[in-house]
Amino acid sequence: MERSGAVVSSRDKRLDSINRTLTRIMRLSASRSTFTQQAAAADVGLSQPAYALLRILIDEGPQPISGLARTAHMDLAMATRQLNSLAETGWVTRSPDPDDGRVSLVEVTAAGSAAAGALQDVRRHHLERALARWSASELGDLDRILARFLADTTATSFDEN
């Protein structure tokens, strides 16, 4: 196989295969229809962006809207719309930041945590069934490798410097 007149090494072929597989995983992970099926199975009316915001609040604690938007890779307007919807359902609350009264901190409520937890349970159960034939050692290896992959790709810039 050649690319721009150069012979492609077996390492390049492996990297291309990894890239194709990751692309398929990301498409599946970002699929609205898959998420809708998961939310229906959990019996929660959550959108993907709303769930992302809830997970951040559950995992990292109360935050200002701007920080949530940044962490979720959303623009501020979209994050605000999602948070307004979550507040209407009683799944988040806003309160003044004790350090800066001009800023509101968003916090997940017990009901919001329960809704996100129900969806997380569906997702975990799906993985449990999909990986049922994997040994504990194989699951540990996958977890370790994925964590390393995330750390290394996050720390690596796209430019050559």
C-alpha cells in the first residue's frame, strides 16, 4: 500500500486501523438514536447535552455555567439552554457563588443525580452484557490502556513542536 508515493509501514497500517476503529466508536457514542434508546431504557427524558452537563456536575461538583460549558465543549448559549431545561425539571439548582456573588454556581439535585444514575446503570448493564466473556484481567487491561490512550492523546499537540 502506498501513500503519496511512500510505502506504508506495518505501524502506519496499525495506526490507520486504530483510527478507523476509534472513528466508529466515536460515531456510535455520539449517535442520537443510540442515546435515545438508552434514555428510553432508563425511562428518563434526558438529551445527550443535558446528560453531559449532569455527568460533569456529578463527577466534578458545582460549577459556574461558563466552566460547565467549557468542560462539556459547548457554547455558552447551548449550555444555558440545557441548564434552564434541567432547572425546570428540578435536576439542577443555581445559587450565588460565595466567592463572587455575580456568578451563579450550578449544582445537581438528588433527582438529577438519580436520573443520570438510571441512565448510567443502563449503559453499564449494556457493557456488562457486551463484555460478559471478557476476563477480569482483560477488562483491567482495556481500562488501563484506554486511560493511557486518553492521557497521551490529550497531552499531545497536533503540531510538530
